[in-house]
Amino acid sequence: MFFVRFALKKKLTAILTLTIACFLIGCLFSLHQRTVSGSNQSAALSERMDNLVSTISDLEREIAAYEGLIEQYRAELAALDNGHQTAAIQALQEDLKMAQLRAGLTQVTGKGIEIILDDNYEGLRENPGGDPNNYIIHYEDLLSIVSDLKSAGAEAIAINDQRLIGTTELRCVGNVILVNTTRLAPPFVIQAIGNPAILWDIVAHGRYDYLRLNHFPVSLEVGDSLVLPAYKGELQFVHAKLL
């Protein structure tokens, strides 16, 4: 009986030892597999990161190359546009300047004549019972002289620094004369740029001569460098429209 028990105990000890050994071998094998798997995963992840970085670098270089081409094309296009537009813009600017000059919208200077007209206060004092209208400058006098200047080829006309343009209206408002919606009172200084000799000859034998002969204090002089202001009012067109 003793020998049987001893044999069984020895057998159980061997089985237990073998079981423990198998368990330990299994744990070691599992740990080894995990280590190998983790190492493989790390290597694969590292390889993917390297590939991604390389791809990003390639894309960045490609984008930089395209940006350089875009800037080059933009510069070439700008150079071409400037070459064509500069001449066109200059031509348009010259046309605009000429249009503004003809319309009276710019300040101008040049040779011409200056006419000064004033009321005949002395004649009124000498004839206190006479009609005062016979001794004052009327808007018809200004209209007549302006008409003479235009007939003589005046290129620019101003009255008391009010530039006359195509729509300028001269009319009487009470005891003042309205020019470009601005009320003017004597003395009236009329300046005109053009050929001084022709302007002088036409004006001197027109309404100006009538006023001079009727003892109005008037004067007529040649100016070598008259300066006429630009028209400062509004340009309103009611009936005229662009085609």
C-alpha cells in the first residue's frame, strides 16, 4: 500500500511539474509573439510615416514649382497688359483732357484780352433826373460782348471768374446779373483767351464801342498770360442722352 501511494504521489508530482512547465513555455511563447508582433507593427508604422513624409515633401516641392510658374505667368501677362494698356490709357487721358478743355472744366491760361465794364456813376450824378437804366451795365451788354468774343474765335471766356460754358445763362435778377447761378455786380471783368489782335478788333467795334462813346468807364487791354478758372457748377442734361 505504501508503494502504491508513493507511486501515485510521484506520478502526480511529475504531472504537475509538466503542467507548470507547459504553462511557463506557453507564457514565454505568447510574450515572444507579442514582442515580435509589436516590433513588426512599429516597423510597419514607421515605414508608413516615412512614406507619408516623403509624399508630403514631394507635394510641397510640386506646389512650390507651380506657384513659381504662376508668378512668372502673371508677370508676363502684366507686362503684356501694360504694354498695350499704357498707350490706350494715355490716348484716353489725352481725349479726356481735350474734352474737359473744350467743355470749360479745366483751368486754362494763354494770350487774350481783358475788358472791364462799370456803371456810369458820373453821368448819373450829372443828370439826377434822368433814367437810371441809361447809366448802368445791363446783361444785354454782357451778352453782346460775349457774342462778339465768340465770333472772334475766343477759346475760353470768363466773367468775374465765372467760366462760361455751353449751358451758361446770363440774365438780370433785380439789380444784379446772374451768371452760372452766381450773382454778379459791377465792375464786370471779362477775360477771353484767343488771338489778341482779332479779339481786340471785333470787340472794339461792337457793344464795347457803344458804351465807351456813352461815357461808361470801360477799358480794353491785351493780356499775355491770362488765367481763367474752370467751370465749378453742375452739369445737368435733361433732354440730351448718350447713344
